[in-house]
Amino acid sequence: MNPTEPAVSAVGLRKSYGDKTVLDGIDLSIPQGTVFALLGPNGAGKTTTVQILSTLIPADGGRAQLAGHDLESDADGVRAAIGVTGQFSAVDNLLTAEENLILMADLHHLGRREGRRRAAELLHRFDLAEAARKPASTFSGGMRRKLDLAMTLVGDPRIIFLDEPTTGLDPRSRRTMWEIIRSLVDDKGVTVFLTTQYLEEADQLADRIAVLDHGVLVAEGTADELKRRVPGGYVRLRFSSPRDLDSAAGLFGTIAKRDPEALTLDIPGDGTIPTLRAVLDVLDAVSVRAEGLTVHTPDLDDVFLALTGGPGAHPAPFLTTDTTPDMTPDTTPVTNLQESAR
Ligand SMILES: Nc1ncnc2c1ncn2[C@@H]1O[C@H](COP(=O)(O)OP(=O)(O)O)[C@@H](O)[C@H]1O
Ligand SMILES: [Mg+2]
């Protein structure tokens, strides 16, 4: 497929069970060779999205293409290009690790010799060679997840769906999974679509993150973009004298928080260049000089809470170029900032 084409694209995916709307029009575009994280709380619709995109259940509406194949008219083409590791393990407990992998190879019609070769390679790659002849029932959670992922890779998929790949794993196994997932993308150029409830996981792994809440995508972007969009970030100005601090504090009104000891003034804002420029212009206009300026972004926890309507979802006024659309060159920034302060 054309390398500039997205690995996964979807428009208006919808799904309801009875009168409960589970997905309410999902749009996605995931570039090839990237990790995409669908982040959301329990019941948001993550597994449903994976099930639809991996042809396991039909959507009620919308269209999607995977690896250039149309989900509806060419489901076989889609299936040939993807691998799915579900939320619940596909590992057969009665079989050994090797037998599980060879079973997958048989399902993919790889042939006996190629199947064994692929199984051995994956056991080695995932550090499971020593456990190859042991029944999966004796495996730890982390080993089981690795085996599950190895089984998904037997078919050499270009797009891999991982539904909550590290839920329930201890921190060390989680890190190992992260390394494996990242290396799939970096070494093999596959595209990974993962779902997670862990902000840290999305932050660590994903090139792009979409936040799903009650069947609606409430935000999409890189971890940094999402952090910038959300209240909790601020610009900190440092002054060389209490007098300068006081003058500046007066300009920004009640939205700014001052620390008279440290001679700093924190102004809630998104830290983008236009916002920074607006702040500096306000100071310039009255000839107050800041000694230093630092941008503080919120962490993903703040983002998640704000976007999914948790506590603290609508904190104090906040400066962004999105939320203050009147911040255009023909109105002075001073006016805008003071408006935000009210
Ligand atoms: N087969 C089904 N029948 C009825 N409701 C379902 C079915 N599958 C999922 N749901 C509902 O859809 C919502 C989203 O579920 P799911 O996609 O599993 O969320 P997540 O994976 O984000 O936790 C939940 O409220 C769930 O109860
Ligand atoms: Mg789920």
C-alpha cells in the first residue's frame, strides 16, 4: 500500500446495543508505523472499537479502511493484514508455549517447517525459550501476555490491535511489554492500535492518543498536545523586584497567582507561542520586564480528568488561543487577558 496512506482510517463509526449507544460516531486516522492509543475509562467503548475494526462485530454505521482494505467490502483483506490480542487471553492453558505458537502457525497455513521456525524465533525474541516446553498454565501473567502477543505475530500482521495489553501486570512486566511493543514499531514498521486505561502507558508508548469517553472521542493528539489543551498548565514569570511583581500581578488580575517570596507570577495558560507572546506583550505595554519565563504543562492525569468530566473538570479561567478566539491582531492582548480574568 501507498506509504502515505493511513494504516487505519475510520469515519463515523457507530454501534448500539438495544437503545444504548456504545459508539457515537468515531473518526480515526492512524499513520503507518506508529503507535496509536485509544485511552478511556472502563465502559468507554474501547473493546467495541477494536472488535469493529478487527471485523469481529459489524458496525451499525460508518466506514473504515485498514491497510487499504475496506472493512465492509473486503473483510478478508482486512483480516489478512491484522493481528488481534484481545483483552482476554487466547492462550490455551493445556498446551505448551511452543504448541500454542505452532497451533497459530497451522491456522495461518504456514506449513510444518516454517511454523516451527517462526515459533522458535518468537520464543527467542520474547525471552520465552526456556519456558517453551512448559504448559501455559504454569506461566506468570507477564509471560502469558508475551505469549499472547507472540501468537498474534505468527501471522506477520502489518497492523496489531492490543486491547489493554498490560492491564493487571506488575510494573516490571508492564515495562517489558512496552519495550516489545515499541520495538515492533521501530524495528518492524508495524502499526499498533492499543487500548488502555493507563495514562502513563499512553504517554510512554503512543505517538498519538485519542481519548474516548461514553462512545465519543473527546480529544486527540500527541501527549504533549493533550497536556497543553487542558487547564492545569501555566506560564511562570519571575521578576527581579517585588515592585515589578506587583505591577505585573495587577495587569493579569485574579487569574494570576503570585508568590511574593519567590517573586513569581503563575498565569494559567496553554504555553503556546501566541499565548506566550500575548503575556509578554502585556508586560511590554507597561514596561515591566520579567527576569525569566517557564512553561508548565499539566500531566496526563489532569488531561484525563478534565476531558472525561471527573472532579476538577472545569477549573479556573485559562488562556488558550482556542478558548480566546478574540485574541487576534486587531484587538490588543491586554484586553483579552483582562477579559479572561473576569
Ligand atoms: N455485547 C454487548 N451487549 C450489550 N452491551 C454491550 C456489549 N458489549 C459492550 N457493551 C456495552 O458497551 C459499553 C462499552 O463496552 P466496551 O467497548 O467493552 O468498553 P471498554 O472496552 O472501553 O471498557 C459498555 O457499557 C458495555 O456494557
Ligand atoms: Mg475493554
